[in-house]
Amino acid sequence: MNNAYTYEYKVVTFRESLIGDALDSDKLEKVLNKHAGDGWALKAITSADVKGRIGPGAVEGLLLTFERPLG
């Protein structure tokens, strides 16, 4: 299959530091703008349980999927 564009993808985990924290929209905005500055476009946001930094459990978070043309 020969497409005019070939894309690359990046998945970033976004979670709050403590269980029960409200989503920090300013922090999320900074993450989105940082990746946009590197040429990444947000493709999807998915709510998911993501592994925490301490212990075996997971906390509620987001998976941010970005795409950009390759090359």
C-alpha cells in the first residue's frame, strides 16, 4: 500500500499524582502544547487505568495519542 503520507505515533500517559485528584487542566494544556510545538497533533484521548509510580495498583488517567507526518 503506497500512501501519500506516512505517519508516526506517540502515546503519552497523563495521570495525577494522588488518587482522587481532580484533573489539572493547566497541566494537561502544557503537555498538549509541548507536543504540538514538536509537530505532534493530538489524535485521541482515552480514559484508562494507568500504573502508578508506587505499588502494583493503577490509578485513573488518560492516554494521549499523537500523530505527525513521518519525514
